[in-house]
Amino acid sequence: MVYAIGDVHGCLGQLDELLDRVRADAGRQPDGMQRWLIFLGDYIDRGPDSAGVIERLVSLSMPGFSLRFLIGNHEQAMLEFLRDPVSGQDWLQFGGVATLASYGVTALHNLDDPVHLALLRDGLCRRLPPSHRVFLESLAPLTIIGDYAFVHAGIRPGLPLADQNQNDLCRIREPFLDFVGPHEKRIVHGHSISPFPEARYNRIGIDTGAYAGGPLTSVVLHGTMIRFIQARADGSRSSPSDAGPNRR
């Protein structure tokens, strides 16, 4: 049985709530069943507690589960900023400022100034726990379990999984989203927000916009069965059957 969790984006409260729901759901399943828990990337940026989310994942204990952590485009961008703050400055424009703040680094000045960018990078390096840096640098671009391939954003249609490049896996939208043909595996992904989980025959999308007020979603896969578990910002819980998948 596989549980995959979509884009967290600094929403620690929803992540904790969803993990509790996943544990409870797994506890209702038969003993001895192999369980996987896969995180699809975009743990940071935009939401209120990126540092807290990374710390939770670094220290996560899920007895009975095999864990897999994938890289999203926001982790890609953060790592590029850490390597070279000038070439990686775009990160600050689409969520990085919130992540800096969660680590206690305030971006107050001109975000185009190379000197200020270097100071921000150095401040982040000082405050970033070594375990967080190791975690970010160890994230995988793709994992395959059975008939499913798990990625952050999607794949380049027509290209074998073994030949996909990481930039597509982390960032692609079109032509992946509207592609109607079969893929090598059914693709489970986040990255592109939809109001409800999307369950199509060739892909399953589970980014439901947690940072923007939507629920944080997990898909549950067992054989041909597909269910969804969600945790909402207001603390309410939706049952596995009421997530409303789009089956186009």
C-alpha cells in the first residue's frame, strides 16, 4: 500500500494532521502489509513554517513504512540559491523570502543587489541546520513502485522514464497535463494546483493548494484502489471518500 503526499509549502499544521490521518488509516489495514510513504516535493516556500516542515521530515518516524522524499522545483531553487545567490535569485521572487524568514533571515533590501544576495545566502547558511542541508541535497527526482511512477511535476510524454531530465520532472506542466495517451507508468504528481485531486487513467495529481487555503492531500494506492485523505487549514478532516477526484 502506497501513501503519497502532495505539495506541503510550509504548512506544518496540515502536514502533522495528515500524517496522523495516514497513521490511523494504515493502522486499520491488515498486519504484514508493506507500506510506503512518498513525499512529492515542494516542502518549502509560501507557507508559514518551511523550517518546521523540513525539521519534521528530517526527524520523521513512521514505523512500518518505507519513506521516500522527492525533490520539487522549490527545493531545486533553494539549492541553486545556496550555490550561487546571483544566478539563483529568482527563488526569492516565488516563495524564498518566506523560507528565509522561517529560518530567521530577513530580506529587507534590494533583492537584485549581488552584495545583499550574498549576505542573505550567508545568513541562511549560518542558520540552516546541517541535517536540513543534507536532507535537501539527498532528495530524489523520481521513484517507481509497481505500476506507478512518483515525481514532483510530471514527465515529458513519449520519453522513457529512464531518459527523463530532472528539470522536467520538477517543473513541467504542458505538454504533460493535457496529454491523453498512456505513459510507461501511471504518474503520481503534485506541482499544478487543482481544487480537487485529479485521477485520470494516465496520471494522478494531488496538489490541492495547501498554502493557498486548500487541503493538503494524500493519495492512497492499493492494487486498483485509489482513495484520498486530506487535512484542511481549519483543522477539519475530510474522509477518504469525499475528496472528489476528477476522473477525466
